[in-house]
Amino acid sequence: QSVLTQPPSASGTPGQRVTISCSGSSSNIGSNYVYWYQQLPGTAPKLLIYRNNQRPSGVPDRFSGSKSGTSASLAISGLRSEDEADYYCAAWDDSLRVFGGGTKLTVL
Amino acid sequence: QVQLVQSGAEVKKPGASVKVSCKASGYTFTSYDINWVRQATGQGLEWMGWMNPNSGNTGYAQKFQGRVTITRNTSISTAYMELSSLRSEDTAVYYCARARARSWFDPWGQGTLVTVSS
């Protein structure tokens, strides 16, 4: 049981826009930044979004993050086959780091 | 380029300990925290703990308190994660990650598979 709640799966067709939600509480998302990681099959996670909506250099602007209250979302526009991966949200919770359970994105 | 390279796969018996290393390059090792995260097969990410390589200060997830120890050797820019009293449920890939602003993890090591089996 993860502290942050994500849907286990999401899907879309190439070119579509998909969103992945991440729900928490006042002690984590409600009072701290949200981070998103992408994990391609068989590889280590990679930073996708930091501080709610900031993209590291090299991450396409098709990826965007937002936060409202105790929830956050990752949006992927112009879906591509190479976006098929697991996506995890993360946040601080007191002095601990917590992750969502992950969302498996399938590109149909 | 900034890189974290971890030690190779391990097979351990229940009750034993394992020590995984994480060698940093491309940046000043003592300037950024190192965190450890594990992932059981087909499961999500689970944060284990962090260490400040400059001070040696550490913090651990309650689940692992008393079983995990994170240390470092600054002369060779290497962090270590030792997990004791291993059980089958500890079978997982263990990742180290550099923490930017003590908050977001970038980059991650390639992962080390630890298998616990009798």
C-alpha cells in the first residue's frame, strides 16, 4: 500500500493526450513539491518532472506536471510509442520520501 | 557526465547480510545526498534511506530501521548500503540515486539485483 495513490494503468493512442493522477494528503503533496519519474522497461527510473512542473533539460515539452491541493497530475501530449513505460510520482512526507505505486502507460 | 555505477548482482541466503556499493563520478561526491530505493520484481519503488556524504548523517525509512546502514568512503566517492537479516521478501533491485536540492533523484544508478534464497 503506497502512501501516494496512482491508477495502476493508463492508455492512449499515438498523438493523444493522456493524464496520470497522483493523490496524497496534507502531509505530503499538500505541503511539498511533487516529482515524477519515468521507468522504461528493464531500466532505472529517470527524472521527468521536479518541483511540481519543472522539466529537466532533455525532457520534451510534451511532458507537463501540475499540482492542486493534495493531488498532482502528469500530462503527456502527442503520445508516442516510446512513452510506453511506468510512471511514478514522489514527494516528501515529513522527513521521508514517499512514492506512488506507479502507473503503467500503454500506447495502443 | 554525472554517473552512479553500482556493484554487481548478489545471491544471499536468508539471515545473511548484503552490501551494495554505488560509485559516483562527474561531480563533487560530498555536495549531494545519496538515497537508496528498492524495487521488487513487478512492484513499485520503495524508498529506504538517505545519507549526506559530507557529514555522514543518515535517515532511514521506519520499515528498515535497525536492518539498513548507509555509509560512504569519500576518498573513492563511493556510497554503500548494507541490509542485514535478509529474508526472501528482500529480493529486489536496489538503486542508489543522487538527490538534487535534497529532494529529487537524478541520476539513478543502474540497479543491483539482490536475490535471497536458500
